[in-house]
Amino acid sequence: MLELLTTIGKVTEVFTLVDYYTYVKGVEYLICVAFFVTFPIFYRYINHED
């Protein structure tokens, strides 16, 4: 787990197109997970009734 946290934000060197696609796909998955977690929380915050 510590290795994952230390590698976040590092610029990785890619040599082939497949390496680039793999890197971009991983970053895209992280963005999607962050969106799917934060959107329902934001939706509840906006539509909160007192």
C-alpha cells in the first residue's frame, strides 16, 4: 500500500504505445472511481432538505 501512495504523482517513462495506453487507462480508472464516489455525496449535499 505504501508503494502505491509513493508512486502517485510520479511521471513515468513509457517506451511503447502499449505502455502509454496502460498508463493512461490506469489514470482514467482512478478518475472514474473518484467521480463515482464524490458525485452521490455532492448530489445529496445539493438536494438536502432541512
